[in-house]
Amino acid sequence: MPVASMTGFARSEGIAGIGAFAWEIRSVNGKGLELRLRLAGSLDVLEPEIRRLAAQRFSRGNLQISLSVASNAERSRFTVNEAVLAEILALSDRLVAAGHAVTPTADGILSIRGVVEAQETGAAPELSAEDRAGLLAAFGAALDQLAAVREEEGRAIADVLRARLRSLDELVAAAESDPSRMPEAIRARLGEQIALLLGSTSASLDEGKFLAEAALIATRADVGEEIDRLRAHVEAAGKLLEAGGPIGRRLDFLSQEFNRESNTLCAKSNATSLTAIGLELKIVVDQFREQVQNIE
């Protein structure tokens, strides 16, 4: 299955016995699947089926679903208010006779408010089985269109995420090979610090104790476990992207793990070079997680 985003728009139109209709679906990011329906007239009888069909297609996203209907012309008729028309014509005759006005046109008179009134011929007819099937088929077409839009955007996001994973992999490799992680570098740095504390680089030191302290500091400062876990998370995220489908929640979890390991690496760093790599890791992780928020 392809990777899909949670944003998109779809519209599907048709004509049924109840009149011309149009479905519109707007989808944005969401923690789960949330549907907000706005259905014309008495068409809320379709709500259970609409919810079932949408849940079959999508697992996450806030969907705003609307159904508008332009009723058939025979359902509304225009009538002329004879009393109002008679009063207007009488007034018009007096004004014309007195020379205060010209003879009015028919369209001018009919445009006066109250002369022509729209009247409903009755309540909306019950939804026939044929109309129900047509409306639901059009809704299915709108769902297909929305899925295609979300998948298209999802492919673009997946490409961005793969690029971020490559950057993370490169930074992890740089952290692993950083010279500051070598035991010799840790020992030299420890010697400098001890000598500075004693006030002389030529001060006599207990070699055995010095080596023991150096080993302890090296163990505490070692970021080998963080590097291994970061590598494992990069591999897991890559496999998820290849598998596709609704992977947003799992990628979000991996984003949190990326961030945790990057923070630990920075905290345990014993050199500015390794700290710089850790900070760059955090930047790329933030970019990765920002894009993950759009994935279904």
C-alpha cells in the first residue's frame, strides 16, 4: 500500500430524482478518524452508511463531508400576490396621469418585493432506493478521488522522509567515527584536566588510578549504544516507508525515539565536534517529525 497524507479535497456531482446534488469532502490532519457531516434536507438517513464507507477507506484524518441538493423546479412555484399588484398598478396610474412618472414595464413591477412570491409545493419526497444508491455511488467516487489525492501527496512526503533518513544515517556515521570517541583522545583530555587541577603538567600521577579513572569516564561518555539504537530506528523507519499503508503513528513513535537518542548523545558528548553532530541530528529529527504529522 502507498503512503498517504491526511490532507486533500474531493467533489462528486450527479442528478437524481431529488434534483442535482454535489458531495464535497475536505480532509485535514487528525489523531484519529473524525467525521463531520452536513447533509441537505432529510438526507441524514444516509449518515450511518456514509460513516461506514469512510471508515473502510481511511484510518486517520478529520473529514468534513457535505451534501448539497438543488431541488427540482417542480418543487417550488412562483405566484403573484394579486392584492399587492393591484395597489401598485393603481398608484402607478395616478402618478402617470399626474405626469410624475412614466408607464412602468412588466419586469419593473414584478421585481418589486412582495409582488412575486415563491411557494413550496410540499415537503421533500422520501428518498427512493434508486436515489439512495445513486447518492452513495457518487459518495464512493468522492472517496476514491480523495484517496488518490492523499496518496499523491503521501508519495511526495515519503520522498522527503527518505531524504531525512539518509541525512540521519550520515550523521550517525559521522558520530561513530568522530575522533573524540577514541580511547586515546579521552585519555589525553583527562590527563590535561588533571594536570590543570594539579597546577603542573609534569606532576606525578598514579598510573593505575589514572587508567581506572580514564576507563570510567570513557564508559560514561561512550555513545555507542545511542549510535546503535539510532541506526536501528533509521532502518525501522525505512522499512515502514517501503511497506506503506497507515504508518503515521509508528513513524511518530520512531520520531520520539530519534529525539531521545539525540538528546542523550548531546548530554554524553565530551567534545564540541560530537556535540555539533548531536545538534544537527536534533534539527533533522525535528524536520522528520514535522513531516510525519501529515502521514495517515
